[in-house]
Amino acid sequence: ELQRHDADIRLGRALRGSRDPDLLMDFMERRGSEDAMSWLGNVLASEPETLTVLPTSCLCELLITHTSRSGVERRVDLSRLLGRLCEILSGNDECAVDMLLAHLVHRLAS
């Protein structure tokens, strides 16, 4: 029944887009990065438009996971992901750009 409601009113997308509280990041922190990326890859395979509501840190993790050749790579449309990251980089939100670059540099350095 929950799946039917999700399909009817797109509840899952709304919850993933919630930032107050940030339900998606809370879920991902509880599940661990690898498990969460696998789950998120499945979500993006069935609802690619979810990419537009993901926080910058999730987008960065998806890119890093994609380049590590995990199973997520088959479920995430790389051109769509890169397009979204380019939108952020070319946008007017300097804070989002700073967050994106800082997250990537931090993750790549670790």
C-alpha cells in the first residue's frame, strides 16, 4: 500500500527532497556510505528526476562512487549527474559551488 501511495503522490521524492530536517542525509549517515549509495542508485534508476533535489554532498558521493566502478554506476546516468553538477558550478549560488568543490577535494584527499 505504501508503494502505491508513493507512486500516486510521489511521497519518496518529497521526503528525499526535504532539507528541514534533512531526512536523506540522516538516512545515509545511519546506513553508511556504501549501502546508502546502492539504495540511492536504485532510486535514481527508477526516478532519475530525483537528481534535481539531492544535496551537493550526495551528488559528489555519487560521482566518486561512479568512478570507483561499483554497482551503482550501472544505475546512475553519468551524463545527467555531470549535467547537474555543471548546473551548480555555473549557477549564482557561491555557497553551493564552495560546498561542491570542498566536498570533492576532501573526499579525493582521504
